[in-house]
Amino acid sequence: EAFDPATHENVMLYLHGDRPSATVEGGIFLEALPGEMNSLTKRGRLRRRLREAAGEVDVVVAHRMRLALLAQQAYGDALRHGLLIVHGRNTLRRASRRRRVLKHLVPTWRFAAISGAVREDLEAAGIPSASIVDVPNALDIDGVRAGQLSRDEARRELGLGPAPFLFGALTRLEPRKGVHTLVEAMHDVPDGVHLAILGSGPARSELQRRLDDTGLAERVHLLGRRAQAWRLLRAFDALVHPSHEEGFGMAILEAMATGLPIVATDAGGIPEVMGASADLVPVDEAPALAEAMAAMAAQSPEDRAAIGEAHLARARARFDLP
């Protein structure tokens, strides 16, 4: 929608994912074959395939660093403008990637930082401040709310029965997302409090074994990845977000739009999203996380509703789409 079809021809190019996602008008599915992104020889072949599929272009908007590099090397000086949207922190941690980005992208590309924390990371890696633009994430708040299931409908879809208090977490199951800290914290959260985690990732098997071995499996539920998980947020009494690293925290914004109270860490861009009045906990401190979760569960429904309304008001004021 940012480019007027009357004056621009827009091509959506997909290198990975499900083929149905490329069925939007103008979409091309260019499936990267195994090893093509990692092999120098095969990357050359992928660059040729990209140009053949997309044709000549003037502007590229990329959502991943390696894809921006691929496009720049495919088109070279013929590419007039490039915009890389940077969604996370530490994307330039590796020295080899940092050198490639500074050499190939910095001269002509702009970098869209989704939070001040991401901007700081980019600047620390050597990206000139003038090459960075601030583009925070946003939501259609009313659209999200209209598309959500009711509490009972969402719990039925998730296969959850009644619980005295149910926290929800929407996250990848990997160490940097703090899921191990969250499971550890649940040992010190009152027995009546349950936790449902929506997400997938490499740590799932390990986490399930830990839950089974410690008896937590009765009240901590690993429910897997759910498409459009924001539709199910009303199933929860509160959101918990235990990340160790976070560029922005889209799940937090979705919970704010829902009007949920939230327990979260102070990682990365989370303080910017939730605001100065948010009571955040330190990263990777299970006792502090457990204490904050227990305190949230102990509050009256009226007090939790007031917190949720304050979150919703901030979401509308700062992150609503026009």
C-alpha cells in the first residue's frame, strides 16, 4: 500500500515459507534450495534466479540482512534504492556479516529500526546515524480486537479447561526468548496459576522433558505454534513475556491492544513499547519473574482490568495505524 500502483509496479518475492503465502497479487515464490544461501557458488545461482523471476527493479525493501545483501549483489549499481527493515537486535554481531553490510549496503541503503534499541545496535555496529530511519511497529488496534475470539471460544480452540488464573506466552522456544527462565519461575508461582505457551522452536523437547520430570506439566502447557495467535489472546488472564533479547516485542503490543495486563522483562525495546510506568523485571532472573507473576495473579480482577485499559490506551496513542 505504500507504493501507488498507478505509478509503481510492485512485486512481492518470497524465498522461503508456505507457497500459499505467495498467492497475493503480484507474488512470486522463489524457493531457496538447500544450501543456496550459505554456499558462495550456489548464492550466485540464486542471484541469477532472483533477477530472472523479478526482472529489473529500482527499489528493494528487505526484511532480513542476508536477503538485502543478496539483492544488492544481484542488481549492483542498477539498484537505485534499498530499504532494510531491521526487526531484531544483534543482527550484526558476526564480524564477517558486519564487514559485508558496511561494504555493500551502507553506501546506498537505508536501515529502518523498529525501536530505539535496534537503532543503538546498528549505530554501535558502525551504521551511520544518517542511514537509519525510525519506523516502529504498528497495529490496526480495532481490527485486532474485532478479529479476536471470546475467552471461552479461545480456550476451546486451545483445548484448555477452566483455571483459577492463566498466563499466556507467545514466543519462540529458544534460550534467547527466556523460556527456560519462565519454566524455572513457575516453580515459585502459586499452584493455582497455569501457563500456556504458544510457539515452537528447538527447545521444545527439552522443555517438555523438564516439565514432565518436575511435575509442572499439569499446569504448564506447550501448545505449539498457532497461526494468528493474537486471535487467541482473550483466553488468558495476563501475558508473560520473559525475553532476554527483544527488538520490539510484537506479542506485547498485541496483548496491549487486547487490554491484557502484562508481566515482562526489560529487554531491548520492551520499555519503549510499554512506557515508563511499566513495572518490568530484570532479564534472566527467575525469582523476580516469579514474584511479578504471583503479584499479578493476586490482584483483583478490577485492578487487572485497569492495568489492561492503560495498556490499551497507550497502544492506541502510540502504535495504532492511521
